[in-house]
Amino acid sequence: MFKKRQKKHEYVENRVKASYSENKRNLKFSIKFNKRFAKKSDLHSLGKLREELHKFKLPGKEPYIITAGDSIVGSRESQQDSFFVTKSSAISPFRLTRSFAVVCDGMGGLEAGDRASLTAVSMMKLAVDKLPTKKVDIPRFFSEMLDYIDYEINHWNDLKTEKGSGTTLVSVLIENKRLYWASVGDSSIFMFQDNELKKITSEHNYKMYLDRLVESGKITQRQADSDPQQKALLSYLGMGGVAYRDINSKPYVMKNGDLLLLCTDGVTDVLSEDEIAAILRESLDDVYECCKKITAAVAQKNSSVQDNATAAILQYVE
């Protein structure tokens, strides 16, 4: 089936090139003929023909989604982050191309965080691999998958304690250049565009609730910043009913150079957005180097309580 499809694509591409060559030859002949026999009154038409000839050019290189990822354990005893990102791939005009990434952070305060994050990544990857090649309602797909994963982890009956297990999740799915994302918990997705970094997801923790109290004037910013529970998660996979989730209902159409960074709070708790942006600007031509520099910058802080840290990048390049 793959060979047949590949032959079909080659046939279409060859026909496009043949049509291009034939039309270009016809235009050149028309210009040559008119230049020899045209009257002065026809010079305007001749100029139009030249304009048409200049418009002809074969398509350039296909756009690409370039991907990379890296993770460190930090000072923790085990790695409870899990991630997956598809290989870099060209976007063909003749078929639907999907690029996918998912980053999960198992909750250390609960049991089997490593198992929870790996389960979430595995379930997402398997589901994406089985998506049909025709058009799919991606926001609905994301929403259903979050519910499935949440139910699966919440119903583990072999855990040693009653605390249960859980994980955060951030994921992106790009169909050609149309971007969809999903998020539960306090891991983050950033968009780096025109040398500026912007977070496109929310952190579903108690700080979100405190910020609302500050906005309503019920508490001060100082009280919110000093609250010891501000990092406590209000939503995660495994809680048995996801309280908050971020899923974009309409796709974002990516532009040349747009870069997505998915990362766990082991990155954002250590590096400021300005520091992350500086690393991206410095190594924008090599996304793998960007990932390595982000995790290296986290490690260089040399904290005795450094959490696992994971960064995955996808960049759209025309």
C-alpha cells in the first residue's frame, strides 16, 4: 500500500513538472513569435506575456516540522518525566502529515508517578498512531483521550496506598501547518514567534485560584506569593474527573519560523521566561541544541532539590 501511494505521489509530482515545462515552453514560443511579427500596438500584450513567464517557477523545498527533545533527572532519585516527539518530517502537499509531541510529569507526592507519566505518553502515542488519514476532530480527540487516560490511572487497584497516582500532560498535534494543543496540570506550552516567547497554556494549580482572589481584591499579591500551597495541583490525570483542561477549539495556522516548546515545571520553576527566550534566540538554527541548552541551564543552577526537567521542541520551517 505504501509503495502504491508513493508511486502515485511520484506520478503527480512528475505531471506537475511536465505541465510546468510544457506551459513554459508555450509561453516562450508565444513571446518569440510575437516579438518577430507583432505590431507596435501589440507591445502591451507582449509585455503581459513576459510577466506571465516570470511567474512560472517550480515549487521550492517542502516545508518541514523540525523536532527535538531532552530530559534530565536533576537531584531526584528517579525520572518521573516521560515524553515522546515524532521525528522531523517534510510536509507534503499531496498527503496529510501529522507531527506530534507529548510531555508528562508524574506527581512525586503520589504513588507511581513514573508509571503514570509513561502510561499517559504511551496511550497518547498509540491513539495518534491509529488516527485515520482523513480529517479528524482533533479537539474532540484530545478531550476524549484526557478522559480515557484519567480513568485508566484512577482505576489502578494494585497501588500500595490510597493516595492514588497522577500526572500532568501537555501535547501538540500539527496537521501539515494547523496546530492543536492540550494541557492538564502545570506543565507548559510556549510559542516562540518573532523572537518573543509567549505561554499559550495555563497552570492548573492553586496559584490560579489565588490570582483570581488578587484580581477580585480579596487578598493582596504579597499574600498570594507567600501561600505555601500555591503549587498544589487542582487538575491532573488520575484524579478521577479532570477539573481543568486547555484545548484550543480552532487550529492555529503556523507561520515560517514558529517554534513550540513543551516543558515540565522542572524547567519553568528554575528558568525565567526571559532566560528561556535568550536560549532560543541564541540557538534557533538547531532545535536539538536548544533543548540541550535548556536542560543544561537548569542543571547549572545546581539546586539540591532540582526536579526532573524535560523540554521538547517543534519548529515549522518553510
